[in-house]
Amino acid sequence: MNKAIDIKAILTNNKEPKFSGELSQSQLTQALNWYAQHRDSKDATKYAADFLKKKHKITASDGLKSIPNTFGFLCRIVSLGGVLSDSNATFFNETINKLKQPTSVAKSTTTSILSIQDHVKRKASECIGELEGQVDELIISKFKANVSPYATMTGMSVKNTHTKFVIEHFKTRRAEYDDVLTTTDSDVKEAYSNFTKLQLKKLIAYCDQVIVDGKKLAGEVIKTRKPRKRKAKSAEQLIAKLNYAKDFAELKLASIDPKTIIGASQLWVYNTKTRKLGVYQTADAAGLNIKGSTIQNFAESKSISKTLRKPGVTIPEVLKAGKVALRNVLTDIRAAEKVLTGRINTDTILLRTIK
């Protein structure tokens, strides 16, 4: 077994652990657990302040007020000869780098160099540090502390991009605690012997709560994200690609301004090639619309056409009839009904619209 920790010292209530070499995850956890049970926040702050002053020549007393106890305990472990693994050193070193920035100028310089991904990881690391601090609170209070992962994450304005890192971290932590309950490894069991099965289950429950709250927060962020507001197109833009017949000399017909179609309740059309007279009826109060060379938002069941035997007689009636008279124009024509498709082409005269 790795002798980076003096196991017997840890199991002695008032004797501080000794360190030599790199600590495994379970060894680091057992050491942090010892400090959480036998030292308080004042000790953690002092450990951090002494370490930063001695090793990095910096004074960061004000900044340490917002740093979790875990960081102070890590400072103590490292100062006593413990070596952190790469994964555990990430939080430790990022916290030190943050404390090295005493002025807003230095912070802005660092921020400008960091990539978006760096910012995301840093924010996630800060959140993980706060949540690990809650684990310390639970242990120190013998699991009586009232902690809320959700309140912590929302208070730190954690976004969907951050929660995935937080969730992954606590999935690993959960698996570690769960392994202690099921393992037959005597070394692992000894490392966590200061916890009862009930306490380990409470630590697992906390990890589960972080995971659930992280997923909940991620879902809420996605749900409440405002959809991009599309810029409304002008009438000129909507009719730009509309293909229609400008006029029809044989019947002395001329198309109306197509812009009047936008928002209209009815559009009457005449196909000069097929001699079909048709009417588009709007589907709702928004009125008709145009996309490309197609009429949109029309009621398919009510938008029909019929072939005219005497277009020279019927079309003038359509052009001068009132709204009430128009209802009977197509009804009185003895011809088969055909449903309109919405397509307008260069054979189509735009006769009139009704608002």
C-alpha cells in the first residue's frame, strides 16, 4: 500500500496525518475527512494564508474569505509533503492562480487571453469547489448542516455548459463512496473506517442531489432560453420572387399591386391559360401571406377554382361585386371544383383582394 499517508495517525483522533509522495484519491479523501472533522474554517484560512505567503510570496487574506475549506486543507497537505494527482491539482492550481490576481487590471488581462472553453472550465471548477465545501460542512456538522446544491449553483449563475462538468465530477465522487460500501479491499475499508455505512449513504445521497439539481438546472436553462427573434420581412421583400401575369390584353385585365395580398382575407385570381377563376380564403385572422411564388396561410377546403365558359362576362362581375355578392360567384358557376395549390405563375392575373 502507498505510504503517502500514515493510516494509524488518521485513525488517532488528535494526531495530524503525515504525508510523503503522491496521494491516491481514496487517501486524499480520508485526509480531507480528518481535517474536516478535526479542524475548522479558521484553521483552513490560516493554512491557505501561510502556504501562499511562503510558497508564492503573495498575501490574499481578503480573497480567502470566499474560498472553501477544502483549499486550505489542501494547502496544509501539500506543505507537509503530500503530492496531488493531476486531476486533484487542477482545482488547487486554478484557485491559486485566481488568488494571484489582486487588481481588476490583472484580471481583465488574464480574461482576454482565456478561451471560451477555459472560462467554462474555470467557472465549473469554482462551482465544484463550492459544492465540495458543502461536503465539508456536512461532515463537520455530522450531517446536520442544511445545504442546497441547487441554491449554490443558481447563486453562482451556473449555465448548461458548466453543469456537465459538475455532474461528471460528482458522478465520480458517488462511485467512489459507493465502492466503499461494496468493496472487499481491506485498505479501502480502513481508509473510510471513520465513516459509518449510514454516513457514506448520506454522502452518496448528496452526490445524487448535485447530479439531479445539475440536470434540472441544465433543463431550465434550455427551456427558458429565449428563441431568436426573426426580423419581420417587408411587403417588398415578400413579393420579390412572386411570378404573376402583369396584364392580359385579350380581356383588358391588369393585376393589382401584389403587396395588397399580405394580410388580406381573400385573393381572387384568374389563370389566362386554363380559364380558371379561383379564390383564396385566409385560414385565420392573420390573413394571407406570400413565400416565394406561393400563397400561404389559406384554408385549403375553402380555396377553390372553376373553369369559366364566358370569362368576359364573369370576371367583370367579380371586379365590381361587393363582399356579399362575391359569396355566390363561384357557387353559381356550373363547373367542377378544384382545390387551389397556392402556386402562382406567369399565367395568373391577380384580380382583387378583400381585406
